[in-house]
Amino acid sequence: MGQPNEVLAGCLHQLGWSPRQLALQINRLYQRGAVSVSAPYHWRDAGKVPRPPVPSLAARVLSAALGRPVTVEELWGGEAQDSPLVHLASSGLTEEWSPEGTAQLTRDWLHGGLVDRRLFLAVSGTALAQAVWAYLDSDSRRVSPPVLPVSDDGPDTLINQIEKSVPMLQALDDTHGGAAHLGYVGAQVRAVALVLNDGDYSGNAQRRLLVALADLAQLAGWKAFDASQHGLAQRYYFTALRAAHDVGYPTMAAHTLADLAVQAVARHDHADAVSLAEAANRQAESTSPGVRACVQSRLAHAYAANGQIAEFERATADALEAVVRRQPDEEPDWLYYLTPAHIECQAGYSYVIAGRQAMADGETRSSRALLRRGIHLLSQGAHGLPLDDPSQRRALYEGAWLALGYAGAGKLDEACSVTELAIQRLGTVQSPRSVGLLRDLERDLTRRRRSRVVQAVLPDLQSALARQSA
């Protein structure tokens, strides 16, 4: 046995954390099961030093929680070094929003290599605001993107091929989830970055490449988010925003800001979520009805998570009003999925989020009303789609939320029935975001394990989740 780590013990004591809580916080940041819940006990009590990049992650988690720097050297007594592979998602971003700044960011993706070993840590608060300042500021519309020259460069087979690949990659995400093929989509982002950096493109060809870069980086960001790799998702989103800014692509800028807002809700950064969603709504003002509907539905989601129920319901009504006025021929291709039913289901799980928060706050009456509304909307959604339907990721995600709503409302028969179908989708869908919801559901059902119907389904759920961790 080694000597106890007094510095680590002191940090944990100051925070009131157990070693297990430290492990949970690191895994929330890293999202790859980096640390077993028992490992920090060995760090504290026996002076064990984990392998990189965990020493850096532990130091960053403790620094953020304590509100003061805790260095790797201090925490581990000089027995570990800061990992060169660990970066903030916002690191290296220049203050200047320009084609040169975007080119610098694309070169950074190339320097990371085809198999990028870097770990990007998600940012929030001031760091997040600085990364997206050109859009987040209330005067953002005054920040004009550069005007790239437009010329007729003639047909380009390579650019045509890049553009045609995007819709097919989006369809992969619908069926298999974000964790499936994330590396491949990331490689496509790097491929476009390579073409931009190595090619002699100008005028319309350069504009098309930057639009493709924005589209692919947004898709990669969404997939990384669904894979619960939050820092990587933000890095891709920041890339999409830079490219969209350069070519004056407000629809993608609004869409990406709204994605960042949804991610902030998932990370429980609700104030960030509202700020990002409101910025997205400003960007969407001059866009098509479909884009406005998409953004307003995510603004509603942020308001619900932040406890602003009246604003949530008003934004949802605005989204539903806008979506019925959409003209498919005038909408971006990537908005193919948006329907009134999609917006209603998003409102459904937003109600469940608000209801569960109200329940945690002891507001039983309002919680029941919110959960009832969420259940009503979600029960008409995708949770019951056949197992061979292409929209398996959405079906799994909505099913997990519906089961959580039923469990919160005490309707255990319904919760378990929906859970059984969700378990069957785990063989097809690789969506750690959805698996995280099922882990929340497992905890809810475990507290009700005296119920016979829960006893029948809980072991299957626990086994399925154990396979996801293997």
C-alpha cells in the first residue's frame, strides 16, 4: 500500500465529495467510462496514480468544482504530467471571424490526423460565449460575414461528390445513432478541410466547399453529441459556425446554435441553453418557416429545462404555427425530418424534463400536470415504430423519455411496456445519449422494484445496459 494522497483527500473533503462522486464527475466529462467508481478510492487512500489522460481530467474537474486552479503536478505529487492530448473545445480559436481564422481551424483538424487521439473537453459559461460571440451577442447581425467572390468556375466532379454524400450520411444517423460511423463522418470533415487547404479554389467553388464543411461539421457535431462526446461535439459545432459565417449561411448558423442549446440542456447548463437558443432564434428571423420552426422548437426545449413554462409553451405554439407554413421546395435539404409530429414529441419530452424537475423540487401537483402533458404528446410519437423502420434512433430516444414520464407519474405497467420495446432497439442503435436516459430509468424502476411488473422487466434492462458498458 502506498501513502494516501493528502491533496486529493483535501479537495474531496472541501467539496463534500466521496471518491465515487469524483469518478462520476470525470465520466460525465469524458463520457467513455474512463474511470470505475471504485478507482478514486485507491487514488486517495493508497496514492495510486491513474493512466493518462485521467490525471488531467481529475485536475480539471476539481479545478472547476473548487473555483481555483488545481494543477496535475499538485494533485499527483509530481507523479503525473498534464496530457498533451487534452484540450478545451474552444482552445486555439482565434478572436477573428474571417476566412483566415476558419482556415486555421481546418488545418487544426488536419494536424490531428485521420484518427484524432485528442480529447476535447466541453466548455460552458464565458468560454462558450467567447467561442460563439459573433452569433451570441444581441448585435450579432451587425457582424457581417466576408463577401467571397462569386464566379462561374464550371462543374467540379469532386465538389459534386462531396455535396451528394451529405444526405446519405444524415440517413445513417437516423437508423444507427450518433456513435455509429462517427469516425467516418469526422473523416469527411477532414477530407473537405484537406481540399480547402490543398486546392486552388476560389469564387463559387470555395463557397460550395465551405457550405459542405458547415453541413458536415454540424452533422459530425450532432453525432458526437448523440455519442455523449460533448467536447468533440462542440469542436465540430464551432467549425460549422465559422464556415457558415464565412459564406453568409444563416440557416446553418441558426441550426447549429440551436444544436448547441439542446446540448447545453443535456449538460444541465440551462442558462447557456436559453442564451444559445435565443441567439439561434435571432439568426433564424430572416430564414424559411421550416428553419424558424426547428429553431423555435429548440428554444422551447431550453425554456422548459430552465423552468420557464409559459415561454416554453409560447415558443412551441410559434413553432407549430411556422411548420405548417413550410414549403418543402424552399427548405434546406437537411430539414427533411421536420414535421408537426416531430415538434410535438420534442415538446413532449420537454414537458417530461420540466415535470421531473418539479417533482424533485417537491411541486407534486404541477409535476403531475406537466408529466401528463408530456405523456400525451410522446404516446403519439415514434416510440412504437416497427423495429425495421429507418427512424430507430428517434424511436429509442422518444421511447426512453416516454418510459421516464410514465415512471414519474407512477404508471408502471405502461413504463415497463415501453421499456421492453426500447431494449429491443439497443441492438441496432448506438446512441449513448439514449442509453443515459435508460440508466435514469433503471434508477427510477429500481426504487419501485417491489412491483411485480417492474420485477419482470428490470433484469432485462439491467442486462441490456451492462452490455452497452462492455
